[in-house]
Amino acid sequence: MMLDPIDMAFLDAFARGRFDLPAVASEIGPSDPGIAAGSTSTVAEGTGSAADSILRRLLLRAPSEWARLAERIEESLTGGRRVFAVVGSRPGEGRTTVAGGLVATLRQRGRSIERVTQQPQRPVDLTAVDEAAEIVIVDACNWFPSGPVRRGQLARIALGCDAAIFVRRADRVRCAAHDQALAAVGLAVLGEALTFTGPDLPGRGDES
């Protein structure tokens, strides 16, 4: 799996000993005001040993934060939800990281998990998913590109998903219109994961 720019910057800074690992993936409910306290950092689950090692460190460093996100998903199972998309509005936010951490956490909790990577601006392909899997985690593409929210397009690419966890960089203001658009197409927003921002990470300006 390819690492995105935020992951590469984190790996580089970590390798050079630029900073220690803080907490990861602080979570707030969709109705809670403000943002979660504390900065967080993320790095994607990948096939390389460095990425795997750092993801393990992040999981060990903040088990309660990962557990809260996992609990939101487990609570939703009783309502018939099964397919959970990890969504966002910009490249390099750490969606792949959060998806990988959720898969690992839920498996540790004894859940049967399938992970799906969504192709850009295409509906989620669930054809190869094992029907016996309790939970499907979707590493979603960018559902909210720049410009006005297009609910018709959102409904098309969200087809097959039951709920969402939103990923947002902590230096970005939360957009209520995104929550409203997800609700309008029938997706519950289970919570929000904030990802680390800092001088060692790229993309602090406008991103394509």
C-alpha cells in the first residue's frame, strides 16, 4: 500500500528523531461542540516494516482513543449497520491511518473484519467482501472535494455504506454542511477523528 504525504513526512521525522509519539485519533461525537483536546499524529498501515512498526506504536500509545471509535462502530451493529466508511474532505488527512487502526483494534476485540479501499469518485465495491464478515471498514476516497457539496454525487459514491467516521486535521474548522450532507443521503456520522498537524507535516496551505 502506498503511503500518502502525511505518512511519508511522519516516517521521515520519526526516523530523524524529530519528535516523540503523541496520542492518536482523539474522537468526538457528531453533536459535541468544538474539537477534541490534544494533538494527534497518524501514519498509514502499510506493507513496509517501518509503517507497520509505527502503527503498532500508535495503537499502543492511545488504546482508549482507538477503543472509543471501535465502540461507536460496535454500538451501531445493533441497528443493522455493517459497512463503515472512514471519510474526509482533503488529501493527506490520515484516513488510511484511521482505517488501519480501526481494523486492528476491532480484530483485537474479536470482530471479523473486511477492509475495502475505495477508488476515487467511484461507488464502494463490496462484491468481493466475505458475507460472513461482521464489519466492513471502507478506506474511502475524498468524498468532499473543494467547492459546493454535491449531494447527488455523494449519494452515488456512498452507495452501500451504512455510517461514517469523519477524519479531520486539527487545524481545519469543522464543516457542519458535511454532516448534514451525509445525513441527507442516509449515513449516520458516528464520530470524528482528529489528526496531528505540525511544522514537519506538508500541506498546511490549500491542497489540490
